[in-house]
Amino acid sequence: MPVRRDRDDAVADQLERVAGAVRDGEATIYGYDVEYDPVPYESGSISYPGGWLEFRIEHDDEDQIRDEE
């Protein structure tokens, strides 16, 4: 499946660029939210030089979510 692999590689490359922009302070995380029902998850969005990314990350257990307020 070369087409699928190419698409996966392109998405992975873009996610690496977004992560780099977050680390370098070139991106901003908005609407960050932590919910615990029915499973612990984090959601929000990131504005970065290449566009906008929305995310939802589900966790296996609550220990993985750190509240850094």
C-alpha cells in the first residue's frame, strides 16, 4: 500500500512540524481541556504557522494527565 504509506508519512511529518513549533514557542495551544468521564482525555487546538490542529488524546489512566496550573 504505497499510497497509504505516503499519506501516513505526510501526516507524521506535519505532526512533527507542529510539535516543533509548540516546543519553539511558534505555536499557541487554545481551549485546552481535561475531562474524566467516561475516560480521562485532553482536548484542545493548536494554532501554528502552517495552520490549525484540533486534538483529543484519550488516556488509559488518570496518572497520565498532569495539571500544571
